[in-house]
Amino acid sequence: MRLKLFLFSISLLVFTASYGQDSVKKDTQNINEALLLKDQQQQKIDSLVKIQLKNELQLAAGNSKKTLELEKKIRQIAVNDSLRKIQQLEKIQVLKKNAKGYPVRLNTDTLFYIFVRTGSFSALERAEAISKKIVKLYDDPFYKADSLVVSPNENSFDLIYKDNDVLMTVGNLDGLWFAKSNEQLAKEYLHKIKQSIAAERKANSLVNWLKRIGLVVLIIALLTVIISVINRLFKRIASFLSSKRESYLNLLKVRNIKIFTPEHFENVLLRINNIFRIAVIILIIYLSLPLLFSIFPETEAWTGTLLGWILSPLQIALNAIAHYLPNLFTVMVIYFIFKYVIKGVKYFFYEIKLGQIQLRGFHSDWAIPTFNILKVILYAFMLILIFPYLPGSGSPAFQGVSVFLGILISLGSSSAITNIVAGLVITYMRPFKIGDRVKIGEVVGDVLEKTMLVTRIKTIKNEDITVPNSMVLSSSTINYSSHTRKESQGLIVHQTLTLGYDIPFEHIYNMLTQAALKTEYILSEPKPFVLQTSLDDFYISYQINAYTKEANKQAIIYSKLFENIQNEFNAAGVEIMSPHYTAMRDGNASAMPPAGSSS
């Protein structure tokens, strides 16, 4: 409630202030007009006094003393008259700053403007009254121009029709306003009124109306012919496009890949052709409307409006383009500078990738990611430099939209930014390469692709798994391929078996080693080896370890290794079985140990 009262009070104060300003201006104008009228009256009095003094001067021709006195008074009156004229000009200039002229019209034509009041009639009331009387003269079927004359009336001049109808009065400040005499101004108004009435009567005569109607029919007929020709022309263009679709389609190829099918390309061209046809027809019809409107006096004023709707935006657009050319040149210079700088940076990092340039502590597989980061930074810096030169970049709307989009991107892409940062960290950590066999969390497979957002892995079952980089960074990663390079011994594949104490371990060592050497993709050098990993109550745990360079073929290697172990042990008559013992209580009906156990 208090807020409403406050707003109401503010509105009332603003209204009062504006109303008060208007009242002050109006009062000032009225005061100046009154002072000017007073000066004119004083000027008339001085003129009469001056005439009287001159008469007295003639009578006092022999009296030198009185002659000097009268001459002094006459000179004083002349000085006062000169000063009064200067003051009148100053007051007129003040009035012209705030005064509003009201038009005197005949139909749609403006003859002249009224700026000052006469007696109790304001300038607006005078203009409206004069316009009505002129329209009445125009409508008078017995109007005669010779009956409209200027008649003097004391210090003013009346425009009278047939000796009794006063059309208007030119007096008081009218002549002073235009720095003319009232008689001269009255004659000018008379000439304009006669000329306008004669022109309007001639323009609206029956013969002229018939001419205008005939001209309208001719324009419509020509417009119909032009539209018909345009339709035929665009139909021929459509037929030509349909017949040449295969040849023109060859232009839309990228490395022998067609972007569009012939049918799609033909449909696109035909639609564009139809859109152009409709646009041209609409434009011709629109441009013909000003020509039609200019034929009739009542609608002639619309001609400029219709042309302005097209020409004004076109002029504004052309001026904007012309004014923007220096900024466009600056944008182009900035763009080409950054373009060639990026090319130079690209060449440098590609040379690092190829090994032509070597930097201490900088790995070659860092080259492309580092180049991509620098490219993004350079493009961002380029946009920062270009932004002030973009059209409308300084407008509040443009800046508001930019801030809004920035907030949307920052709020809606938090997870994406997390993955991008994780992707950058992973790139420089170098935990794996494309093609490596890895284990990330519970996912095991070969790395197919590394991007800034995700890592794609193909499992041994041909399953493509997409792992977000943030998960890769937060999980433990096992790389099975990192030690299979040329400079490394290889990946150790291993398997544990449990066998009883009754089998000599030397014999087991030999069988496991021979099984490993017979396995495909197992290296003979370094030689496979066996480790005893535990001595349990009933059996010993043996672990066979063998080297391989094919980390991506672990499934096949383990399968073949298991087959060879079985073959070696079966050939030697050794059962692959972990012995264990079961104690039976007295009185148990079954004293036989369970199958697969030794007692």
C-alpha cells in the first residue's frame, strides 16, 4: 500500500511539473504577445505625435528656439521607434522558439501557417476557422476568383469575398512575425488561396477523374502482363533446373561423396525458384502501389509513406554497411593474423609429433592435444579482440544476451567441463594409448578412441563401452600393453595351480614350463618361470609366469595355456587335483571318502 502511494505521489509530481512548465511557457508567450501589441499601439501613437510635431514645426518657422525644441522631440521619437523595433525583433525571436504553427488547409494541401492570436481567438482557432471558410469557397458552385479581394481596415487588412464575407484578417502581429507589412502578407495569402482553389477545382474535374481512372486501368493491365511474363520466365527456369539436375549435382561433391541426392537437390532448387518468383511478384505489386496512389490527390500523400517503408530501411542498411566497413577491415586483419599464427603453431607441433623437433621432457603424443588447447585459446583471444568491432556489440540487448548465454552454458555444462578437464589431465598423465588393452574399474578391453569428454573401449566380446573421462580419472586404471613395447620385456601372463605334496616340484616346474613354451604368443626369451606362492595344509600353490608381447590376445593365450597344461599333465599321468581329507566319526554308515579326495 505504501509503495502504491509512493508511486502515485511521484506520478502526480511529474504531471504537475510538466503541466506547470507548459503553463509557464504559455503565460510567457501571452505576455510577449501583449507587449508586442502594446509596442505597436505606442508606435501608432508616436506616429500621430510625430505628424503633429511636424505640423507645429512648419508653423514655428520664424522661432528658432521652438524649432530646436520640436526637432529634438522628433529625433527622440525616431530614436524610441528604432529601439522599439529592435526590442520587437528580439521578442519575436523568443516567441518563434516555442511557438507552434497551425496549418490552413484545403483538402490535403497546406496553404500557410498561423502562429499568433488575434483578440480572443488563438492561433489554432484562427487556422481552423480560415480552413472552413476556404473549403466553403471551394464547394461554392458559383465561386468567382475576382470576388475575393484584400480590403484595408484601419491597421489591418481583411480578405473579403463578395464585399460581405470576411475570410480572414491580417493584422496585429501577423506581418511582424514574418518581417513583412500586413498589406504585403495579406496579398500573399490572397494569391495562395486563389491559386489553391483553382488547382483543386481543376484536379477534381470530371475530365481529370476520367483520365485518372483510365490511367489506373492501364497500370493494372500492364501489371497483369508483367506478372504473367514473370511466371512464364520462372517456369522456364524450373524446367531448365529439372533437366540439368544431374550435371549440376556434380558440383556438390566432397571427395566423391554426394551431399544431396538428385531428387533432393532438384526439390531445393525448385523451392528456391518459387520463393524468388513470389518475392519478385510481391515487390512489383508493392512498387506499383505508390504509382497508383499518386494518381489521386486524396491518396498522393501515401506515396511517400509506401516508398519510405522500403527506401528508409534500405538506406539505413546501406549506411550501416558503409559505416561498418572500417570495422570489417579491422576484423579481417585480426582474423588473418590469427589464422597464420595458428598455421605456424600447427606446423611446429606436427613436427614434434613426427619426431623432427624434440623437446626435453615433452612427449610426442602430447603434441596434438597441446596444439588443440592452444588453438582454442588463440581463437578465444581472437574473439575477444573482434567482439568490440561486431555490429551492436555495445548495445545493452547484445550484452544481455551474451551474459545470458554464458550463464546457460556455465550452468548446463558443469559435467561436460569436468570431463574436459579430466580429459586434459589424462592426456598429460599418459596412462594409455589408442589400441592398448586396459582395465578401467570393472571394464576390460582395447582403447578405441580418446576424446576430450569420453574414452571408448571395445571388450573381447565386441562391446563398445563409453567411459566418461571423470570416471577414468577417479578410477584405478590397469594398462596391460604398456610393457609390450619394443624396449620392454613384455606382459607376464600367469596362472596358479594347487597340487599335492606327493608330486616332486621339479617335475611340476618342468611340465608347467613346457606347457607355457608350447603356447602361441608366449616368448621363449625371457624364459617362463614357476613360483610357489603358498604351502597349505594339503597342497602347494604353483604359479606359472610367462612373457608375451600380445596383450590384446590374453583370452586366446590363457585358453591355449590351459590346454597345454592339461596335455602335459595328462601325458605325465599327473592329476590336476588339490587333495583334502575328511574325518569321519565312529558309527558313520559311510566310511568312504567323497569323490575327488585322497585319504
